[in-house]
Amino acid sequence: MARKKFATPRAPVEVGEFNLGIALLLWNPAVPRARWRIQQLRAALTLRAMGAVAIGAILIVAAVRLPEGNTIVLAVLAAFAFAYAIFESGEHVLSLRTRHAHRSGFPCQLERRPGEFFFEAANFREFGPAIQEKVRGIVEAVKDLHTSPAAAWLNPQLLHQTYLAAWDALHILEQSRPARAVASGLRAEPGTQGLADTMDDAIEAIDHVVDEVHAHLRGCVVLAQAWTEKLARIDQETIAEALLEGLRKLPANHVLESTRPLTENVFAYITAARDTVKAGPFPWELNYTEGKTDAQ
């Protein structure tokens, strides 16, 4: 049996653009590669790209049928049309993962079934603000862990396990959606309070698991942040020690010792030249002589 191949996400969490603003997306770690390629093909086949290809084809046909003088112009126009089609398709494929602010206002294929490709906090709006906040916190924790400088010090498999734990927590939360709808209906029906309470207990157990996963992932983030701060201090101390060692090795005393006799040597040359040409004493020498005479 052939092993199923999955499209590995570039990053577990990415920032997506939606009509209501930006949001963090937690990507499904097990999207079949064939399924993802279908989505890429759909993204590439935009109306504008297909229209440009059709225009390019018409221009090519016209270039073949018209007299030679117009062939080059039509061929150039066709090339521009095909280039635009490639650009348009490529731009949509490259932005497929993160651009979800669609002009139509309708969700794209990636958004229609929460969890098929990714989860985001808004998928759980019906679950209440508390659950939605926990979902947001779980996704942020995965992002923080994978983008932290401390990630380089962690076993990649351990880092991946935090990603899978987050995904599994949101997946079971999504699977509880039908039960939540039924439990809500049971509470409104007479004589079903007992069953409704039992379902509520089961749902609360799921919510408790999500709380615990959130707490554990936040704990991982706190540890990663502490190590990052420690690394920063270590780096500063290492840099300071290296600079201090460099300062100690600078030949400062040698420079001072070699500079001290310069004034005396220059004075000796200058006074010798003065005596040779009989230029008379310097002002400071006169002051020195007058001061000496006054003292006597």
C-alpha cells in the first residue's frame, strides 16, 4: 500500500488576511499533497488569467493569418498577454495560504470547512468568548515557540510535538461542535435535562483538556522566553568579556612611554637651531629668567 504524502506547511502558524482583519492560522499538519495541489490549481485558474490566455491565443492565431507586417506586433502583444496570465496565476498561488480577504465576501475553499486546511480563533466563535480566547492562546503559543531564538536549542521532534498537541486539541474541539448543538437543543426540551447534563459534562471535559493544553503550551513558552533572556545576558557578558580582554591587550602604556621623550627631543632640536642662527631666547625663557631675577 502506497504511503500517503502530505503537504508540509512552511510554518505551523502564519498570519492570514481576512475581510474582518488579520488572524493567526494554525495549519493542518496532514493535508494530502494531492489535495493541496488541487487548491493551487484552482487558485491559478483565475478569470483574469484565463482571459489573458484566451486573448493571447487569439492574437497568435491572428498573427499567423494576417500579413507579415503585423506578425511581430501581434506576437509581442500575445507575449504580454501570456506574461500577465503567468503573473496573475503565480500571484494567486503564492498568496493562497494567507490572503483570505476576498472581494466576493464569500469564504474560499480553504476556509469552508474549519480544520480541513487550518484553524483560526474565529472558527470557534459559537463556542463562546472563553473558548475562543483559549484557541487564540494555543495558536499564539505555537507561533511563539517556533519563532523563539530558544527553538534552535530544542529537539526538532519535541518542537513538532507541541505543534501536533495544539492541532489535536483544536481538532477534538471542532469534533465536539455537533454535540454542543444537540446539547443546546436538549436543554430546551422537557424531560431531557438528565441527558443534557450528561452531555454538558462530556463537553466540559473536552473544554478542560483544551484548557490544560493551553496551560502546558504557555508553560513551554515561558521556559523558552526565560532561556532567550538568559541567552541575551550570556551574549552580553561574553561580548563584554571579549572586549575587556581586547582592551587589556591594547598597547596603551607602550604608546605613553614612546610619547614622553618627544617633547624633550623636539625642544633640544629647536633650541639647537635657535642657538645656531642666534635667534635669541623664546618668550617663555625670558619669563623664566625674569622670574628667577626677581626672586633673587
